[in-house]
Amino acid sequence: MNTTDMSPGASPKQHGAPDAEVLVVGAGPTGLLLAGDLAKAGVDVTLLERRDQESNLSRAFGLHARTLEQLDARGLAEELLRIGTPTPALHPFGRLSIDFSRLRTRFPFILTIPQWQVERSLLRRTEEAGAAILRGARVTGLRQDPQGVDVDVRHPDGTTATLRARYVVGTDGARSTVRQSLGMPFPGTSVISSVMLADVLLDRAPDDIFNFSSNEDGFTFFAPFGDGWYRIIAWDRHRQMPDDAPLTLEEVRDITKRTIGNDLGMHDPRWLSRFHSDERQVPHYRQGRVFLAGDAAHVHSPAGGMGMNTGMQDAANLGWKLAAVLHGWAGDALLDSYHAERHPVGRRVLRVSHALLSAVTTGSSLVRVLRAALATVVHQLVVVEARASRGISGIGIAYRAPRGTHPLTGRRVPDLRLAGEPTRLYEALREGKFVLVGRDVAAVAAPWAGRLVTASPATSLRPTLLVRPDGYAAWAAEEPDPDEVRKALTRWLGEVHRQGA
């Protein structure tokens, strides 16, 4: 990386050598995971963040099972489990349970943990992998050409610079400057306003780990951080204030008493804030050499706690694809698959969160009665509950596969037990490479040794599996011959000389 060209006051570099192969704009969970993945894969990546220091305040507070699997594949899940609080089920409408405990995963729960703790772990990994992080760098605009992208940056002292990269990824949130610079529309609507957020201490813990209650006055939701602090999300139907209106603890206490019946002795708030929630999604996650991920690409209500999780899974999908193209192992068409795979997921998350929000904010007593009755019926339908838990947790996400391919293609691969070391698939994925799981595949895969890991299953797994770095099946076949394996490896890992990668 050319650090001179990145210094404050550097002159614009038009169509010259890039300052980085990839510039990632925004150091939230999405940007940090992406930058870490790229650096781990040997890509020259720089992360631009307008904040000049870390924040210990955040809106997001939960990690779902699929995101924990992605973090496990990066060696971070265990440390976050020591910090957070696992919860096996949510009870949003009385008897209706979104039960995660039946999920077939090492993480059959939602982990309550503040976003800043997640960011801290991801930041350490990103720095250790060698990514450059430029803080206090506010992106003000960009322009792209067939060879790269020029990004205008303003530093805290008022000086400006123009950085150049082969690709840019905007992970800079709902008000994304990258998205606005592209002129990309962000269609949607505002669905709820004057939502109150408070981090408080309590004299008495709620009955449930996640305590939720709603009535004709509004709703209140409690979530523990595991260190004595609780996050409260509350909404008062009868008191709608602008986002910048001051919020007092008394206001939070009042709606809590009217919805739950008790304020649980809340005191000593460390954070009080209001926000409004939109439901929006860009029509395209890619425009030329610029990509959008996380809240820059899609925003929705906090119902279901899927926002931070969806963004991190966007990053897991995009990172290995950018690395493959930059290393020359894949063509540009692979980058188009990012939009093809992740845009439908974002659209589905918007629908689910909208349905959950609509159910909890209804002011109709008749609708609430019907909702309670439906919850009782759904509670008795294990299949419906299982589908809800798989959808919200991300475990049920699968990507469309070409017609005629093996049924496992495009599907999430569970954490298979492997013979020898490593002993689990998600440990093998920590190399950031493809993993070929099958019997006697090492010799066939030898020419691609620098691009993948080979492993033998510890069970009677029948198909041979080529697992993508994000944990989905790229290819599978029942008892393939060596030529079939080589053809699949060439398709996904590029051409190599037989004597070495």
C-alpha cells in the first residue's frame, strides 16, 4: 500500500496505480468482517471510517445462529459466547414461541451481546490480518471508470485526498455516502417513528431473558447484555416525538409501566435515544466496481434482530468472491452472483421484520385477540415454528443452484465432523479457503493446494462436497471420478498447472 498517497492533502490520483485493491467504507460489523476476510485472503484492503475512535454504544444486540457459524469459521465465536447471554427462544406474542433450541447447529439460540463487543472482536481480527484502517476519514464522493474507483476523503483537519482502488464496498450505513454518490435509489417507507432506546440498570430482572409486552398503549422489550445492563426498546403510541427530541428516563419508565405493569426499578441510564425505522432496499447491490452491503443496501425494523446479522452475512458472501477475482481465479461474472444471492435474502428479511412489527404495533383490540388465538394455534404446529426459527436465525438460507446440479448445491453445509485435524468443518474454514470434503481427494486436489483445504469426513457422508469459504456448497457429487472433481475445482478455483498451484 502506498501510504504517502493516503496522507492528508495528497493530490488526486487519476487512473494511476491503486492505493488499495479494495476500499471498504464504514467500520461497523459488516465492514470489519469484510475487510478482515479480504486481508486474510491476501488482498490489499483499506478500511475507511469517519469516526476517529471506537464507540461503546450501539443499537444492535443479538447474534443469530447462522452469524455465529460464520464467526466460528473465523475463530471468534467462542470468545463472544463468553461475553454474551444465550437465549433458546423468543416469545413475542404470548404463547407463540420462536424456538431456536431445535436447530441443528452448534449455536441453537440467539446470543445477546452489544454490537460494540462484536466490533471489537472483528477489529482485532482485521488488524491482525493486515488490513489498513484509516480513522477520521469521511468519504465525500466517488467516481469510477473501467479500471477502478476514485474516492474523495476529508480528514478531521479539513484537508482532502483522493484514494484509488480497483473496487469499493459501501458498508457505511443507512445514510450511505457511497450509495448517494452512485445516485442509487433507496425505495421504501418509514414504518415506525419515535422508538425509544435506553441502556439501564434494573433493581429486578424480568421474568424472561427476553421480556416483551405490547398492548393498546405500545410495546416494551428488554434484552440483557450479560453484565448487569439491559437494553430497552420501547414505543408509546400516544406520544410520537421527533428523533432529536430529548428522551428522559421517566418517559421510558412510563411506557414500561403501562405495557409490562412495572418499571423493574430501572435506573442510571448510560444511553437514551430515539430513532425511526424505515424499510428500504436498493434495487442493485452492485454498480460497476462499487458494491453495497449491510444497512447501505437494506434497512428494516429491529423486529427479529436481523439487521446486523444480515449485513455480516452479506460481507461473508462478497469477500471471497472479490478475493477470487482479484487473484485471477475467477471472472467478473462471479461478482454478479453477490447481488443474485443476497438481494433476495434482504427482500425476505424486510418481509419478515415487517410482519413482526405489524403484529406488535397493532392498535386494534380485535386484532390482538386474533393474534393471541393464532399464536396458540401456531404454538401447536411444530413445523411452522421450525420454519420461523430457521428463517429468522439464517440457518434456512439457501442460494439458487443451476438446474440439474446436486440437491446440496447452494445450501448451507452444517459443521461436519472430520477425520484428523481439524476435527470440524468450520475449523477448516478458518483458512478462508474452499474446503473439499471427501474420501481420497487430496491427490486429485493437489494442484490447487494453495487455494483450498482437503478433508475426509469422520462419518459415512456419501457425497463429495466442495464447500465455499462462506460455508455453502459450491458443488457436490455422489462418488465422482477424479475427472469430475478436477472439473469442479477448475470451475470454482480456476486453471492451474498440474504440478502445482
